[in-house]
Amino acid sequence: MKHKCSMCLYFTAYYTKAYCSFLRTDCGHCEKQNQTVKKQDCCELYKTKYHPRKIKRGYISDELEKALTTINGIKLILDERREEFKIIKD
């Protein structure tokens, strides 16, 4: 299986300045070879730059619980102010 240089950890892409953005070129710099390479090239020094991240379900549920508590508190404050406004208005 061939691995493209554009997906390698050691590859840094070159960009050119366009009118209102930067455009990626077809080449870049390889840190291991210390030279300019095409992004479609491949070599034996390939190392993937993507690492799957583990989802911490406990942490996510704790943060969602905190957010829900905060939102519920804000809702209670707004409901109290709405009731005070109705009493003053009547």
C-alpha cells in the first residue's frame, strides 16, 4: 500500500497567496529528506500524522450535566423576573 507524502507527519505543504486566501500547491517540504517533494510521492520514511482520539464518555456526561444545570438556573431567573414584571404591570 502506498502512502502519499501529503498525509505524512514529516510533510509541510507550501502555499501561494491568492487574491483573498492562500492556495495549497502540489509540493511541500519533507523534514526527513530535507528537500522539496511532490504531495503524491511516497517513500519508506512515511509516518501517519493522524491519531484516533478516545472519547471520554464520563467527562462528556459530566460537562453536559453542568451545562444543563447552568441553563436550568438561567431559566429559573428569567421566569422569576417575568413574574415580577407581570405583578408590576398589573
